[in-house]
Amino acid sequence: MKIEGLKDTLQEAVRKAEKITGKNLTLPILSCILFEAKDNRLTLKATNLDLGLELIIPVKVKKEGKVVVPAAILNGFLSNLNNDKNVSMELEETALHITTSSSSTIIKTFPLDDFPTIPRVKKDKSFKILASDVVKGLRSVWYSASVSNMKPELASIYLYSDDEALVFVATDSFRLAEKKVRPKRTVSLGQILIPFKNAVEIIRILENIKEEIEITMEKNQIAFSYNNFYLTSRVIDGVFPDYKQIIPKDFKTEVVVLKQDLISSLKLANVFADTFNQVNMKALAGSKAFQLKTKNTEVGENTNKVGAVLKGEDVDINFNYKYVIDCFQSIEADSVALQFNGLNRPMLVRGVSDKSFLYLVMPMNK
């Protein structure tokens, strides 16, 4: 193999591919990128067995061929080239020789036969959707997924179609986030569970694409494809909890506050939070203030009030600060509504006048 290409283009492709590679000590081949040079195109392939990525960039191919190189080493070399515009690569026996106008290096390669195949999903079930809609949905809920794999269905993002909306849901059993996205065209989708760790990388790959992408699905895989890339993810074989039955239909107390005022107040309260991140929320009927209080026996305590519109019964309830503040990244409205149903019942958070997102968080015991 022998190629020449633009350093910036190659570096960006290698950077994206390296994010997909695995850090598996028993399978070092997963930490590599497969290069395939043909027809003045360079295809980069990377996988960690959960995710697989193929990227295509234009290059000048002087000699066709394939090579497997360590991703971190190659990315480290390319990212530290400052003023070089072009890069030449040539495979000689088992070493890849890389030269620029100011530098040269030799990187040892891995056996081609050891590199795993990236699955290709059949196009039996496919649809097109704006990449930004997928990113918005995943980004609005992924932080609510469980970080433990004890229950794989909870360590996942749940996708399904409902009427004209594509619904994204995640829960770790302590909080739940649901985001409804309405694509330009109707989407027909069964129930899909994407591992939340994969969702982070899917967001990273798709976030700068303004156009539509194609999504294809089969039993064990979901794939996202565009002009110059193909990204596939394993899906979880499981059943997501029937979460709709726990979403309250009405409430006893509602507190409406400016989102930024509440965020600032929560951050201030957290300075004095205990090791459990516990924050007390209190609303008194007839009052125009919503009170937040935290106490730490080793540091001190803090009480602050936020201007609010209150309706309904008094509230005096504790929550995990982190679980509450996480959701505001998904709310675009300037004002938020906090809805309560008494002790030991979850709080429902919504943006005022925004029905596309809801957030449920369980209280803490005093």
C-alpha cells in the first residue's frame, strides 16, 4: 500500500476512528484501525465489537493495499504535526512508513487476518431522518441510563415510534427521561435498545451532520449511514420497563420557576450538600418563594429562596442534587414546572409549554 493525502483530513478521520477502538488487553487488535486503499479512496475501519465504524476519505492511491495500525500511536503522531499539509504512507513488509515535509516515522503493523469483520445490516427495515433529530433525542436522555450492566435494558436508550414522534427514553430506576422528536417524515420503528455507552459515540459521530442519514435495523444491530461513513451498533436483546404507568396523570403541587434561577440556586446549595448530594425542597401554600436547603455537618448549611409561582399543597421533600440538575440540559424553555404528589412520590419536571420532554426523579428518604 502506498498513498498520499491531506494531513488534516487524515487526522480528523483517525481521531474519529480511534474513539471507536476498544481498550481490550486480551484482544489488542481492537485497539487498531484497518486501512484499505483503493480507487483513490482510503477506507478506515474500527470496532470494539459493540460499535463498528467505516469512514471514507479521498487520497491519492499509488499502490492499493490494506494495513492494520495501532490507533493511539497513529493519532498521537498525526495530532502533533504542526505545519505539515500532506502525508505519505507506504507499507513495507510489516511496517508502515509515514513521511511529511518535516517528519518521518515507522509504525509496526498487526496481522490483517486478526481484524474482526464489521457487520453490515440488511436494508429490510430502514428510514431516513435528520442527524440532528437523532442527536437531540439521544442527548436529551442518555445521562439517565444506568451505568451498571447488571440490568442491560436499564443501561440502554430505548427507542420506539409513537404516532408521528420518535421517542427516546432512559432510566436507571432512580430517574427517567423521555424525549419526543417529530421528524419531517413519518418513522415506523419497532422497539430498539441501544447501549448507552454506544449512544455517546453515536452523538459524537452525528453531531456535525446537517443533512439526513439513513438508519437500518435488524434483530441484533442498528446502523447509521451517510455519504462517507457507516456506523453500526449492537442492540440489547431485552424488554424495557413499562414506564408509562409510573408517570403521574395529575399532581397535588406545582412550582413554576425560571430555569436559570433554579440552576443557580441548586449550584449554590450543592456547595453545602452532604455525601449523598441531598437537597431539601420546600414550597409553602400562599408563598411566592421556593426554598432549597442543604446541610453538611462538616461544612455548614445553606438556605436560599427562588421566586416562584406556587399552586396546591405544601411540599417538604428531599432529592439527589445531581439527579435534579442533570435534566436542565434537555430543557430549552426559560421556565420549568416542578410537579409533586406528596412524600415518597416522584417529582415530574417539564419545560413550561414544552410537551416534548419530561423528567421523573424519585425522592430521597430523610
